[in-house]
Amino acid sequence: MLLRAHPLLDDGVIEGGVFGRRVGFGSVEAQRWLAPLAQGFVRVAPALFLDVARASRGLPSTDTHTQYDMGAGLRISLLGAGVLRVDVAHGLRDGATALSVGWQR
């Protein structure tokens, strides 16, 4: 459960983010798959999302405010191989921005 504009790790060290013994989290995402490309082997979908999280009982430096991250992304599906996810997110409360890339199988 990570907010897309607030990475939890920075060079392998827990930095900022929403981190604590208790975390409330929710996410909403809408995506729309377009017509297949390359004879049906590739599909593309734009996506919009909103992530919300709040941590409590964390380290003294833990931000206990509710964070809201909103953004857009692109999904690229390769037939039988999985989906590449590329997202750009912006923190609505603190202005943090991040690019994330992931692979889903």
C-alpha cells in the first residue's frame, strides 16, 4: 500500500511517506482500454487515479496528516506477458510529485 507521489524508500532507507503501525489506505483507478494494436498483440489504456492514506503510531518524524495523491498513467499490455504501468502522481496536500513504473503479471 503505497501512495504513488510519496515513495516510502529513498536509496533503500525509509524516508517520509505514510509509514506507521497503523495505516488507513484507499485507491480508486479508472482505465479505458483502446482498440488493439500490432494485430492484437499490444493494447494501450490511459488511466486516472486517486490514492488516499493516513498513518498513525509511527516514528516521531511520521506525518500524521491524510495524504491525497492524484495522477495519470498509461497501461501497455503485451499479449500473454503482462502489463507495464507508468504513472505520474502529484500530492494534493504537500505538492510532492513522482514518476513510477511497474510490471503486473
